[in-house]
Amino acid sequence: MYTVASCMRQPNKPQEAEHTVKHERHDATAELLDSLSKLIRTSRALSQRRPPSYGFSGTPLGILKILGAGDARAGDLAGALQVAPSVVSRALVPLEQSQLIERRTDPDDARAARLGLTEAGRQRLAQVRHETVGRFAPMLDSWDSADLDSLAQLLGRLEATIGRELSKELHPSPPVASAASNGPQTNPRLDQNEGIA
């Protein structure tokens, strides 16, 4: 015979399964973050012991890599690197002084300028990639090529996912007006605060 009390004591299997899945994903995420943290520390230690001969690292190097894919505005560089515009402005100075990048007229806006690699900049970027791969490739000789490809794809996917979420936090979308109302908005608070005419 089942009573109300006995029914309440019955385990809720769907909820327990959902809790188990969330717990497992939480543990897996924590393990992933720990691994990434260790990888970053190891990479920094390696860079300090073997400073690169090409002379640039950090934000300047990041700028060269982005411009290697095409011209961009300074604001676009800041967004892609997830840094303040002032950080990009400071990093551009040595790159321009070394004639690795140059300013070009923006075809979409004659008043603005885009940044692009010079021929010297492309050669320096190629040197960076060649030297970096040359340093790390011997360390990964024991890895299967398929594993390297899978890891590269997963890390790219991880970076893109986190980058999108971070971009949403840094640049939140403006509130969208409700589509339920077909007529003009007459609420003065909406007109004033949301800019709805």
C-alpha cells in the first residue's frame, strides 16, 4: 500500500540522472581548466628559457598573426585579442617603427584607416611560425598526427566558444523592442531610456 509519505520518498530518477550529468560535466570542465592552466604556465616557462629570436611576443605578435589573415582596423584588433584599445595602440608603435605594418585607406570609409602587413611584416610572421613550429614539433614526435589534428580543432572550437561569450559580456546587445505592439510606443520612459521614437 502506497501512502503520500511513501510516494514522496520515491527517488526521482530523471532529476537524479540530470544531477549526475551536471556533476560529471562540472568535474570535466574543472579538469579541462586545470590542464589549460598548466599548459599556459609551461608555455611561459619555455618562452622565458628560450626567448624567441624574432623579438616580438604577446600583443604585438597577436596583431601580426591577425593581420596575416587580412587588413583590419585597430578596434577590430582589440576585439579579436580581447584587450583594451589602448593596449593595441601601444603595441602598434614598435610594429610601425619596425615597418612591419602600415596604415592604409579604408575602402569602406575614406576617413578611417586600416592596418596591414608590409612585405617585411609577412616575412617576419613566416619566421615566427617557422621558428615556433620548429621548437615544438620535436616535443610532439610521439603524438599521432590524427591526435594533433583533433586537438587543434577542439582547441579552436574552445577558443571560439569562450571568445563569443566574452564578447557578449564586453559588448552586450541592446534591448530589443517587443514585437507584440504594432503601433508606436507612447510610454515616455521607453522613449527616454530606450531611444524608441
